[in-house]
Amino acid sequence: MLFTGPKLNFKWLTPTLVVLAVLAGTVLKFFVPLSNGRYVVLLLNLVGTVLLASAFEPQIPLHGDGGWWDSLKWSVREFPKYGAPPTFDFLRFYVGLFLLLIGIVVSAMLS
């Protein structure tokens, strides 16, 4: 069953996770002595992982009063019974793969 009605808005999720990844990397740089090259590799890998993981978004329909909490409760209880294919964003997927690849290459060059 493909759901074609209104869905929860997840457009805020990827930018929020990217900001959290950059903040986590920056905090880690202050607690662990990282060179600038290693810091760049860490950021490339963290942001690449976030983009790769957020390329697939669930299509959770609005339920109850249309709020986030009611839709989350419904998705935990009822969504597995009906399901829906996730949306796929090619741009985030391939940019995430590219950043991971660049992070691996730069890490190998720094070794």
C-alpha cells in the first residue's frame, strides 16, 4: 500500500544531524589532540555518514491531531503492519558516498 496523503516533514532532520556531527567533531578536537588533517578526515566521514543515512526517509503519515507525537506512536504500533517504501534522495546518497570516499583517501594519504 503506497501512502499518498500528507506526511511528516523530515526536511529539518538532515541539516540538524550535519550540525550535530560538526559540533561532535569540534568538541572531540578539543578533548583529543587531532591534527588539522585528521580533523578534516573526521568531519568528512561524519558528514558523509549522516548524508548517506539520511538519504532514505520513512513516509510516516500524519495521525491523531496531526502532531509529531501522535504520528510517532502510530508509526511504532501500526506502521509495521502496513508499511510504505521509504523515499530515496539520490543527491544526499551520492554526496555522502563521495565524502566518505574522500575521507578514506585523505586518511590514507596522511598515514
